[in-house]
Amino acid sequence: MGVVYSSARCRFISRSSSINNILQQNDERNQTDKTELDVDLTYLIGKLERLPAYAKKLFELSKLYLTSAAENSNDCKSQSFHMTESAMIGRSEQCQASNELSSLYLFTPLKQKHPLHCGQTFIQWKATFDVQQLAYMCAPSRNTIYLQPLDSFPEVISQFVLPISQLYLSLFQLLQGFCQIFFLGVEVVLLAPVSSTNWTIRSRLSHGRPQLCVNDFFPLLGSRLPNNGMGLVGILWTDLYPEGFNFVLGEASVYHKSAVVSFGVDTSEDMTQVSGVLVWRLFKTLTHEICHLLGLTHCEFFSCAMNESISISQAMSQPLVLCPVCLRKVQHVCGFDVLERYTKLHHFLLNVTKQLDGDLSQFNQTIQWLHNCILYVTH
Ligand SMILES: [Zn+2]
Ligand SMILES: [Zn+2]
């Protein structure tokens, strides 16, 4: 995650017909740029011929970023894409009020800061990914992500059990289950806990709380990665700090194929339960770091789970879901069907949140977003 990470709020606005209308109107206005727009779209998300129609429909929403950027650069003040946040929320409320759920503005494009080639488009990401695959040609195929609990956890964590679909999941099994759906198509394996007590890890006290240097974990975890591993993520209770910074919830090293995430819980107060807020934090941090291990850099195209952030609160306010550009990269690695994945994510989160206490507003927004997204791609 670099320092922390970010993403954005899930917003549901406008109607699906509106999206299509807007895209169409925009296309008509830019007839002369149509070819250029198509070329840029292919550069952004690659070719989609082999994908089912609903997946194409979803990925093609990436066009929103290009058309929004074009409108900004033309200083065009007409309708559509660069709606302000408040306008978007207003339309969302209108939409909900009129019970028109068939529709949505699923993804919020970010303002373009750089030329398209400066961001990590699908084509750019794939070029690096393909080179790595060439290097592994003679090695066993890498198709597994490993989760590695480290050291001990307080009882409230180690004794936690969540009943779901006639199963009783520990907190780590819950994390594994979520990652298994988020990265549907690759194996996610939960390893038995190990102690890092004898590892050489720098430590310090910050405001009276112990912290461990995240950078020291990378080579040690990387050396434990099995031959079929795409990456290994250490999960620990103790706070982390990266070299030169105060605090980090998680960080990944693509070079070592390893990442570490911590709970980031304020230990000055007794934690009496595993709350929805804590589970949200773990789901977000873990999936963000694993995406880094798959070669994804921070997203500059849309509000997205892969946005960068500079604080925990910013990171936690960002979406749990990926934008179409980042989703295309993860889908290319994992090979999942986008509709199957969204449906499973919706079902899983619905069941999990029934059993959790505390503030579930972000989970509920995500569940609603998934519902709207499934409606959009299937109609
Ligand atoms: Zn990051
Ligand atoms: Zn993204």
C-alpha cells in the first residue's frame, strides 16, 4: 500500500439508461475523436473480445475516465461526467427516492493529473506481468496466495468465531474466505501461525506502543514462500512502521513477493469484540496489499480500492471494490467470471455482516453497490 492506501466511497447514481445515453451523447459529440477514444480505451483495459457481453459492458465503463478527462481538458461545462460530488449524491438520493435501482453511475472517475501513458493502464501492467510469467516458464505454476498469521493475538481475536452457512469461522478463516472470493480463481491458503520472535526485526516505541519495522519482514517472509506461491502476506497484531514514516497498516514488496498487515487497533483501550469496523479494515488492507503483490500500483483512474491514501481514515473511507481498470488486471491473473465473483461477494458480505456488531455503514454501502452492479451488468 505504499504508506497506507486509499479508495473511495461507493456511489450509486443516475440510471443505467442514463449512463448509456451519456456515453452515446459523448460519442456523438466526439465523432472525430472516436478512433482515438477507442485506441485509448484499448490501452486502458486491453481487448475484450473473449469476454462475455456482461463483462465487456462492465469493463467498457472505463470509458468514463477518458470522456471525463476529455471534457475537463476542453473546459466543457455541459452535462454529464464531471458532476460534482454533491451533485452525484443528490442524484443518488433522487434515484433511491424514486426507487429506480436499475441504474447507476457505478464508478467515479478521478480528475486526470497526467497523460494516460503515465498511469498504470491494463496494457502497461500486462507488459510487466507477461515478462514475469516468462521468467517462471520452467518453474511450477504459481497459483496460490498464502496468508501467514505471525506471533500471538489477544483472546478476543484468537477465540473469535463467526457462524456462517453452518460453518464456524475463526477470524483468519474469515479473512481467507473473503480473499478467496475477491481473488476467485486462485487458491488462498491459510498457514498455521508462526513466531517471529527470533527474526531480526527492528522495533521501537511510538507514543508508548511497540512498533515493528515492516521492511525487515519482507525478505524473511519472502524466503518462506512455497514454489507455487504468488505471494505471502504476514498478519500480525503489533503495529508497523515503514522506514522513514510513523505508521502503516500494511505494505507490500513486489520484489520479495511478500506483504505484511497489522490490525492497527488502539491497544490503550480494551477491545471487547471483533467489530464490523475492524473486519472492514482487515478486508481492505489485506486485499489492497495482495493486489500490489499481483503488480498493481496505485490507481489514478477512478475511486477504487487501489487508490493511494495518506491516513488511515482516508484509506478506510475508500471503496472495498476495484474500478474497472484494476478489476481487469486482477481478472486477467485470476481468470474469474466477473458476474460470478460479484454475486459471491454480495452473498458473502450479506451473510458476514448479519453476524457483526458496530458500524456497518461501509459494508452496507458495498453490499448495495454490488447489488446495483449485478443489476447493471445483467440488464
Ligand atoms: Zn498501496
Ligand atoms: Zn482502480
